[in-house]
Amino acid sequence: MRILKFIGCIIIAMLLTCCDGEPEPEMRIDAPVNFPSITYNTQKNPVTTKGFELGRSLFYDGILSRDGTISCGSCHQQGAAFSHRGHIVSHGIDDKLGTRNAPPIMNLAWQKYFLWDGGVHDLDLQPVAPIQNPVEMDEKLERVLDKLRNHESYPDKFDQAFGSNEINTERLLKALSQFMVTLVSGNSRYDKYKRGEGEVLTSDEIEGLNLVQQKCASCHSTDLFTDLSFRDNGLDETTKTDYGRYAITLKETDRFKFKVPSLRNVEVTAPYMHDGRFRNLDMVLDHYAEGVHNNANLDPLLKQGDVLGISLTKDDKARIIAFIKTLTDRQFLRDTRFSEASK
Amino acid sequence: MKNLYIYLVLLIIVASSCSSNDSEIKPNEKGTLTLHFDNVVGDKDLTLTSGVYTNSSSESFSVTTLKYFISNIKLKTTDNKEFVVPQDSSYFLVDESVEESQDLLLKDIPAADYNEVTFTIGVDSARSVSDVSKRKGVLDPAETDMYWSWNSGYIFFKMEGTSTAIDDSFYYHIGGYGGYSSDAKTFNNIKTISIHFGGDKATVRSTIEPEAHFYVDVLKVFNGETTLSIKDHPMVMFSDYSVNIATNYASIIEYGHVHNDPKK
């Protein structure tokens, strides 16, 4: 018996020392069991408490912008699932307007491509785009690094997160990723219902869920409620010059295609579509029911024979919206670990 | 008489240094090789901003910015053995406004007689999609303005300038590595070229530091397989037309000469 205990101790000691030199990840991405598997490679960037905290400080710090006024959190606000509630497009530095609606930041660990057109293929490279965009933060990465190196507390924070106070592009971007991948939204009423955690949905909500599964889930699929693909959903583009995915692939068949957004938390992310053209969810459903345009690249799912759009009665729409509201994750929207106040 | 004596000494030094060119190569002997890129416009040297030149569309122009990546360098010996420069030491950005950037110093090159070099103008597709930890030096988006953040990828070749043909500036920012996935496939403007040193050779030894000179003729960006008119195409960035410019810049580099100077 003693020998067994002794061997047990040795095994535990070996387990404890096996990762010597490499800081053990202290935080896990809370992957809900009803989600598919994670895409982000945490092996190359393990999330640690200090890395997460550094990422959070950077996320909420105007130091990333040219004149110190715009942080990531300016246009990605927690109460709006890290989108910009009420803003068709966001105003960045010098009150300049962007061209697209700021998307929510949630469940990014499951995303393969970033931005509405998928122009960025790696979350670690994503923040370079808003930092350097002349109408967003309008700053040079090189200057951001200089400001951080000369800051009174960032060198220490980088030291705690990465083992030395060196501040470079890789560490800046990986710290931001560590914060962003932990922004997981999977505790809505729907999730708790789905996982059998005692939540009950009303009959309208259940009917709405069934309607979403029949009529919406080809694109808003899995419990991420998006298949992450790029599609033309029949918006009126006659006077528009934002060609979406076409700008990235230069393929005519990609003109006016945009990434399918998740339905999660959409109750708080109005306005909708890549250009924020719809003020509320009623307008979105009216679009799918009656407003779909026969664009050249219109998604075939929105064109059955000669009929455009999705057939939805007034009651259908109301039930779908009732269901969609069960996807609001109050816990996520209020989680103090993610809030600016904790930075 | 005294002068003659000095000449005699010099002659001996020169003769002895020449004979060392063909000296036996010791096992594991290493040396350096410098590739020098001299940017020119036809038969004139390129002078940024103030130099005025004319292309074959009779457009007068000046160049204000010229930068391009040279990467993935391979050397070939006179007896056809290849040496691949280790990849992490094989990314360079030549910038006409930074003199040191025009000398690509390759270190730890096995001693041999080399007479051909192969390299990429641009950044290979693997490194274009690599993890941020692999993006150091000239590949660091903070170090240069040769990275597109909105459509992640490097600008391989950048030439900007002014022209009376448009009374304004022209911009050529050429990149495009083929796309990060099969559904994001685009054109590929990565150009890999091999340049032979004619009858010359770069004799890399621990005692000799050869420097190979290349001429990079920006006039050929305009006067190539495609005649590029500034008036018709004042701004070419990520677009299908960029393929024509990339095809042109694939043949702008030619061999000049080699200095096999003794180590200083």
C-alpha cells in the first residue's frame, strides 16, 4: 500500500514537472458542449490569466489609436455583444465614418475567417486591420509598440504574460487574441434548454425554434447559428459599391457576398446586415419574406423556382423573433471578467 | 624607382590574392556572399523624386518609392550543386531610399564557386499565411508598409511616383499569393527567377567576400510584355491587371558583375 502511494506520488511529481519551462495554460476556453470543436489553435497561443488580462487592457485602451481616443471597445461594446448598438456604421477617429457595421465579437475561437468579407484568415492578424484603417484607429503598428514600450505599466504586464518585458508584434497580437477567444457566448436560455439545465421555452419559442430549423438553419447552422460561409442574401445592391467577398477573391461569383452572421445575441446587436440597413428584426424578416432581390449571385436557397425569399406568415415571423430572443446570453453581456471596469 | 618598387609590391599582393581564389577549399569552410541590387532606369541610375524619365508610352515620370521583397534564395555552384539559404534568413526588403537594404548579406555560405542564384520576388505563399510568430524582421507588419491588413498578405513590389501624363501620383502595389484556401483562390504574383553569372563565378571562401551585382531596371516595369501606360493605369493594387505588372517585373533583374574581394 505504501509502495502504491509512493508510486502515485512519483507519477504526480512527474506530471507536475513534465511541462517545466513552459507556463501551463491557466485558463480554458469555456467551450459549450453543444458547440462544434474549436478552430483557433490554442497550442500556438495558450490562454493564461495574465495574457487574458493584458489582452483585456489593450482591448479597452485608446493607446492603439493615433490620438488615444478610439479603443477596440469603442465600437465593440459588451452590452451589445461587443458590437456597436445603434450605429449603422461606426465613427472612428476624428468622427470619420466606416463603411460597414461593426460585427459582434463572440465565439471567435470557432471562426475561420474574419471581417464581413473574410479578408483575414487568422484571428492573430485581425487587429492590424482596425489599428491601421484610416477611418478607425489610423495608427501604425510600429507606433503602437513604441507607445507600449514607453508606457509605465505595459512592460510589466507583458513580462507577466510572456516571461519578459519585450513588446513586439507577435505578443501584442497574441495577447489580444487571448482576450478575444475567451469571449464565448453559450449560456443563453436556448443553450440551457438544449443542454437540459432546467430551462423551459414557451410554446411560441419552441415553434420559432422549429421554424428556424426548417427555414433558416441551412445558413444559420449548428449551435453557432452560422455556417460561416459567404452568401448573397438578396439585399438591394443596385446603388451599392461595397462588393463584399469580391474584393478578396476578385471572382464575379463572389460579388455582394458577405459572411453569414450568427443569430446569437442579435436582440442586442441592431442594426443589421453588413451596412446596418435594417433597424430591427422585423425589417430583417420582412426582407427574407418579401424583399429579396434577384441578384446575379443570389443564394439558391433563397430562390425556389420563380419564388424569391422564404415564405413566412406574420405569425411565423413573430415566433421566429420570439425564439431568436432566447439566444440572448445575459450572462455574457454582463460578465465582469470581460468588462471595461475590470481592466 | 621608389614608385616602381611600390608597384612591384602591389603586383605581388594582387597576384597572390588572385591565386587564393582558386585555393583548395577546407572542410566546412564558410564565407559570405553579398547580393547587391542596383536600381536603374534604362541606362541611367535611379534617383528618387528628382530624376525624370520617360517610358515607352512617351510618358514622363519620376519615382518616389521603390520597394520589393527578395526571398527564398538558392545558389548553384559551377558543378551544379545547390545551396538553399536557410529560410528564416532568406527574406529581404530592398528599399531604394535605404542604401543598406540594397546589399543582401548571406552568411554561413559553404565555400564554393557559385555562378547562379535563384530567388523569389515577393513572399512565398506558405509564409504569407504563417503564424504571427514567423513574421519577424521585414515580414513583421510593424516593420514595413508592405502588408495589407484588410486582405491579409504582403505587397511584393511597390512603386509610386508622379507623372505629367496624369498631373498626379501613380501607385503600383503588387501582391497576391494565390489565396488562403480553395474558395479564396486568387492570382499568384509570386515570381521566382534564376540568374546566371555568365562566365563569372562568386568564389565564396573564408578569406574572400564576393559581391554579386544586379541591375534592376524599373523602365521594364512599363516596357515589358505588357506596355504599362501611367495614364491608363495610374493605380494598380489588388486587381486582375496586377498580373500584367507582375509579369513585367519578373524580368527586370539582370546580372551585372561579381567582385571577388579579399576579406577586409
